[in-house]
Amino acid sequence: MKTKPLVWGHKSSTWLLIILAFALALRLVFFTGTDASDPLAYTKYADMLAKGEPINVERGDAFRIGLLLPVSVLYRIFGFNEFSSNVLVILASLASIALIYKFGAMLFNEKAGLLSAFLLSFFPFDVLYSTRLMTELPSAFFVSLAVYLFLKSEKTANKRKSYAYCLFSGLAVGMAYLIKELSVLIILFFIAYTIYYKKIRARYWLIPLGFAIIFFVEALYFLKTAGNMLFRFDTITTATYSIVLENYGRGSLPFSLFHFFYIAFTDSSLGLFYPFIFVAIFFCIARKKKDTYNLLLWFIPLFLYISFGSISFTKYILFPVTTRLFSIVTFPGILLLAYLLSQEDKLIKRTLMPIILILLFVTSIGYIHVSRQKSLIDSEKAAYEFVKGLDNSIYTDERTFNIFDYLSGYDLPDNIRKFSHYEPLNPQNTSAVELGKITDSYVVVNRKLVNFYLSYKKGAKFPAEIFNVPKEWILKKSIGKGENSIEVYYIP
């Protein structure tokens, strides 16, 4: 498709700035912040790095230094707060919108680039994850940057620039790997590309070289801090895979193989995007749109691998059922959809394009509003405000304790304690306090998080008293209703 000038009365850069301003406003309106899951762990690890404390946990995500080190620097500069915890991911989200515009303009034209940027600006998953400290958006940005730089090297006639683009493409893959290990799956794109075009140029070897440089730097970091160059790999064990599958199981074969296709059409955080993305893929293949083939070589192998491939090299273990894995194919998917919508065909231009854009926009805002409510910790904040000034001993479950620890700036007083402890890798250490033997203390019962543990954490233990509250306990505070309520009791 040849590049055509814009006819809307503004330069493309102006429209891009408008889209970025809209995206930022949307993300601030639907600001999520830290929740009770992975973001809580990442803030803890980054704070430990900022304070120079060793991270001595057997979790692979505790050593994703591509995310943790920059956040720890932000903590040192701006202190520990919601801004320093989330600004990096917000910037990654906005940078991705700018990058996808450049991508669309390079492969197709400015109209397709702007449509891609606009679609990504309100894509529910991107909005929901742009204001919580997670690995998905930053790693997806660097993965996409790697592909962009590689395709840029293919288009330039300047030999030095083409070599430099390939080297920086490899460095970008390395940065994505430092943030999230599964980012290395982008190698499937490079393999598919070389097979399809039946060529391997000398400069291609600069891509693995760039990755190797980052990998070596990481190895030196862990050699200095942990005495083991492969320390990160040693923390990713078969037991860890088992825990992941325990929490995100895909059921039995063969139906489990198609679970990602199912959630592509049903998960609210993906909105209605994927039905139209699959239509766009079919359109490009059926019409033999060769200028989209590079995106198809990106989307199809990676989507098929997360659907049918193994997360382990030693045994066949399907990838966990989580929408977050879609982040690695968001870029090519939205670019393909934008390409379809930017066609000059009268039916598409005058009817389908405006209808699809309006439908996606309206439904996405609705999905964002509904999904956002699931991840807030407002109830925990209210409970913490109530108990933080008390001098008595205060007991609560492990995850609520971690939220209180976060709310205190990781300076929680000693009188707030856990009444349960869960170690998936060492189940023999899982335990619960006998609250019946405790007096003159408070107990915070967070039913939402207790129910979560009972549903997803096999072997978790809790004091019997929180399920059958003794009559002598005095209810001091109740937040919320039903299964999601938080109750604060005084034990006389």
C-alpha cells in the first residue's frame, strides 16, 4: 500500500499528540495502582533493592532486574509512592502507542499508523495494565521495538545503519528478556522470517550478539550479588511450573489446547478486539496482502506457540491460562486490524470502519470500567487506616499483611502480624496461628483474599476461628458486604 497524505487538516504528528493526550487521560481516569497480586511483590522487591537489602526468595519474578532496578532507582529519587511505583509502566504504555504509529507508517501509511495508535490507546488490556507495576507492557514494548528495528534494517539501503539496527534489535530483545523471560519467544518471528524469505544475511547475527551482551551483563550482575552467574535460572524450577499450573490450569486434553482461542473471544480485558483481529488475519491471507506478511509471521507462530507449545524444555507443560500472555501478540494484532480498517474499499471505508471503531471504543470503555473494579485495594486501605494507630497485636492473613506492609511504605510496625503462612515450594512450612489462645488483640478477616487462597492455593491453612467467629469476639469495623467483606474483630 502506497503512502497517502492525510486529509484531516492536521499533520500526523498533531494527531499522534492528541491520541497520546487522550491515552494518558484515559489511563489516569481509570488508574488502578498496586493490587493484591504480582504488583505487590514487584514493589516489595524494588523497595528491597532501593534499600540495598538482599532478595532471598525462591521466585523467578524476584529477579526480573529489567523492571526492578529502574523502579528501585525511582524509589531512591522520588521516594516510595504510587507515582514512583507506576510511572515506568505508564511511560511504556505511551511509548508503545508512539511506536505502533511508527510501525504502521513504516509498513503501510500514516493513516494505518494513526489508526493503530488510536486502537491501542483504548485497548482494554493496555489501559488496565498501564497503571500497575507489571512486566507485560514494558516487555511487550521492547519486543515490538526489536521487530521494528529489524524490519527497519531490511528497508534501509545504508549498510552501516542496517547493521546498527540489527544490533539494537538484539539489545531490545535482551531488555525484554530482563523484564520477562517469555519475551525470548520472539525468536519464533525471526526464525519464521528467515524460513519464509529463505535468506540469512550476515547482519542477522548481530541480533543474537546484542542479546548475548545483555545476557552477559545480567550474568555478571548475579555473579556479583549472588555468586552464581545463572542464579536467575536456578530459581525457575519444575516446582515453580507446577505452582503456575495449579493456579492457572487449562483442564484436560484436547480441549485445553484451544483455551487461548476461547479467552480471545470471551475475556473482558481484551474487549471485542480479537474477533476483528482474526477477521483481519483472514482478510490478509485470503487477499494475499504481501505487505502484511511480516506481521503474520509475528502473530501466527507466537499465538500458536502459547496455545500449543510447552513452557518447559524437559516435559510438555502447557502455558498457564492467563490473558497477560496475549501482550506478546498485541502489536501485530492491532496493526493487522488497523490495516484492514484503513483500506480504501468503499464498503470498508464508509461503513465497516466507522461501525467497528465506534463498537470497539464504546465496548472497551465499558469493559475497562467493569474490569478495573476487580483489582482495587480500597477496602484494604480503609482497614489499614482503622488499625494502624492501634497498640494491640493485630493478626491477618498473609496477603492482607503484605498489602498493609505496602501501604506503610514497607515500614510496618511489629504489632501487625500474620495469622497464616503459605509456602508453595515448602508445604511443610505452611501454617496457621491458633487464634483461640490469643487475647487482647485484633483480627482482620479479609474474606475476599481468604476465599482466593482457598480456591487457588492448594494446601493453604487458616485459623478455624475466622470461619466460625467465636461469640466473645467483638466486631469493631466492617467494610463491604458478603464474600468480599473485611471485618475487624477485637479478642478480649
